[in-house]
Amino acid sequence: MQNATANLAALQITQPELASRLRGISLQAMTWLLARDGYLTAQQANGQWISGCSVPFKTAEVLLKPLTSDAPMSCYLMPTHAAQIRVALDRLGRSQAIIVLMTDLDLLRVFLACDDFSREISQSRIWFACGADWAGQFRATFATQPGLCTPTQFIRTRFAEPAEVDPQIEQSQKIIAEVVAERAASISRIRRADCGLRAGACVLAGSSFRLWDSASNVLKQMLLQTDAPVTSLDIDDPMQASAMALTMAAAEKTSIFAANLGRSDLPDTVSDACRWVCWITSGRIPKFSVQHPHDVLLLADPAWGLLARAAGWPDSALRIAGWPPLPLGRPVDLPHVALLADTLPVVPGKQLKDYSSHRLLWEKIEAELRANPFVLQGDARTFLLSQQQQLDITDSLLDASSFIDNLMLPLFQQGLAQAMVSAGIPLKLYGCGWEQIPALAPYAAGPIESESAFNSAICQACAVVYAWPMPVAHPIDRIASRPVIRPAGHRAAFIAGARQAISGQSGTKKSDAHKLSPILLSELISPLPVVR
């Protein structure tokens, strides 16, 4: 009853008509109990388990094991138990949503008593289109919630009957196509009409914390220190994730500000009368459009100017804007070095079994990095290519990202940590996965899941490790009050730098020149000249 009450209260806000219909359905014929896997479920009056399964959660984990997606919105077709919805939500990210399509209102009522989805409902991560009129509810959801992205993926399990699911797919695809066309027409109409008085700025900034990925929030903080009116579009909120949401937020604004997202990444969404300002902190440069000569590119690293010019950006559109300093107090803990990064155990992927040369390459790189992580200096892709050439591997099917993210970078960071441990450097390892590395588990300090936890970890340390092989502009540059220990080509130099940092002998005050600042941003909120 607690689950049902919480879910219906949340639905009353997001889908009040559906909540009212569900309240009229009784659950008295059900016998509630914990299944053999510990998940709350029920038996019908005839003794049958709902969905015919006594281990619904374990079954859902098996059914949805292949589920990986970066789609902001997915359709879940005919789930047979609430546990399947729970597992799907847990597998997807905070900014990803699902809309559940069902034909049985009574079964949905049971689902809402099996689990508490009220947080996900309130976060707009789960929507329902249920009953004989599911198609009308499906269309109405996207008509009344223009900020929601339309679905780009279907989720179905082998328990869903093809006779029911296949017509659902066909009908929902037709509705999605119609909604997309209607939104495109609305966006075009808003952009054409958006030529009146313009004022203020809109910044695209996510609300979810990501370790060492704070550019959008730093940009937002700087903008809020200007005198201009600033609105924020939360790109991690499913209700604000669509192109339509951006068009509406940008209407009559002087400038749009975004980190690592340019106009070319989201084409035909913002009026030509609005300046697009993109702060580049990752090195990926969006294309320049000659139709928008007033757009501006802010570069955290001056070295990226060559890439920007190659992408068509004129010098007049480029500004240098490095990371602004993060004010911190004196260390409050015993002297230690902090390394903040998520890691994972290095295990060859299953796909490597199908390509023996890829497996050989994996083992070669693993052996070299375990023996000496400092051989990986500079661009990881260049290192990978050199290793391929040594084995005469030119296979285009090689998944370079998997080699870098699941092999090279984890071993490099774990190698840095192991070098410091072996040298007796007091060390704390913050982030996910360190407890799974036996030799380093004693130094694991837990994951970093919020901005306050991040600041606390930095504040307690006397120095911080730059744990990436490529020496480029990085959010670690914000830490002006702590020495940053960087890989210096070989183990001895790295350890010497760590010892100097602990003793307080290293580090010089960094200049604040050419840093992202409210003054710089204020200059980019002035209205564009009107051409008649």
C-alpha cells in the first residue's frame, strides 16, 4: 500500500487522468508476499504468480542483461512484471526515460504496488500509456510534454507476445513519425517568429554530477555572476531534453551558452538572431557556419586553435578561456595525495575471442602497461596504432574505444597508483572500482557522487594526481591552491614530483589571465546587430 500510495501521488502530478483511473481498481483479490529472490510480488486468487514467475527480479536481470542504450527516451513494450521496469530504469542513466506501453490497466495497478517508482515518476523518467486507448495516451504524452524526446528505441523481452507487440510497434512508430513532423513544423515556426526584442542568455547545463566533467555547470556559475538575466536548460532532465525544449528556451535570448556543444551539433533549433557561444574543454571542435558569423568559440587550451581554424572558425570568433580557479582552504587531513578517477578491473571482452589478432594485441598492451605504465605518454590512439603496426594489424573492426577505455586508461591509472604505493607515498584513491583491485583496495576512499564530495576530497589532500596520459587542458586546472602531480615521462620523475608536493616544495601560483570569467561572458551577451 505504501508503494501504491506513493506511485499514485506522483502520477497525479505527471499523468493525473491515468492516476484517477488506476485508483478505481481494487487489489483485494491479491495475496502479497516476497518472491524467492526477495522481490515483492503477488499471487492471484487461483494461486498463480503474476507473470507466472516466482523469481521475477532475477528473471528480469537475465532478460534485460543485453540492455545498453544512450537513447534519451525508449518504449518498453508489454512488460510482464514490475521487476522488469525496475531493472530497465536501473540499467539506464539518470537522464534517460522510458514510456511503458501496456494494454492491461489491472496489471499496471499491480505493478505500482510491487515497487516504489515515485522518485522516477517525479523525475519524469517513467511514463505510461496503458489500456485499450494506449495509442491516444502515447500521442497525448508527447503533445502535452514538448520537452520530452520522442522514443528512438524499443525495449521488449521474449515474454512479450508477438501478436500483441508487433502491432504496437507499427502503430507507435507511426505516431512517433507524426509527432516528429509536428515538432519540426513548430520549431521552424518559432524560429521564424523569433525576431523581436532579445535579452539575456540561456545556458545548457546538466544537473547530474559527473567526475571531472563539470564544464557546463562551471559555465553556468560564471554566467550567474554577470549582470544579465540568465536562464538554464537542464539537459539531464528528460522534460528538457528535446530539440523543442531548446528552441523554446532560446526564444528571444541574445546568446546561447553550452560546453562542448556547438550549433552544428543541434542544427535548426535556435534562431539565426541568437549568438551561440561554445566553451571547448574536450578538444572536439564543432563545425563553423558562415551563416552564423557572430557565433563564438571559447578554447580552454590555446593549442586547440589549430583544430578550430581547420574546422572553419575565423580568428575573430576565437577566445582563450581556460578553467577558472576553484577556491579551496588549507588541507584539513594528514598529508596525502589524492587520485580521483573511476576505474575497473582489466578483463578481455567476450568479442576478443572471435578475433585472435585482437586478443594478441590486448595481451601485448596489457603486459607492457603492467610492466611500465609510463610507456603510455601522449595520445592513447597514437599509442594503440603503433602497437597495431608492430603486430601488422590493420583490421578496421578493431574497437579502439574499448581498448582505450577498458584496457589502456585503467592500467595507466592503476600503474600510477601502484608506483606511489610502492614508493611509500600516502595515497587515497577516490572513485568507483578501486576496491575491486586487490593491491590497491586498502587505499580506496569510495566513489565521488556529488560536487560537495569532490570539493571535500580535494580540500583534504595536499596534492592531486593528473591521471591521464595526454597533457591537455583539464578540469584539474581549476585546483589553483594544490600542487598537481603529473606523469613526467618515467617513474623516478613522477615519484620525485609526488615527494616534493607532499613536502610543500612544488607548485607555483597559476595565472588567472585568459580564464573563463563573468567579464568575458558579459561581452558575449550583447545583442547582435540587426540587418534589415
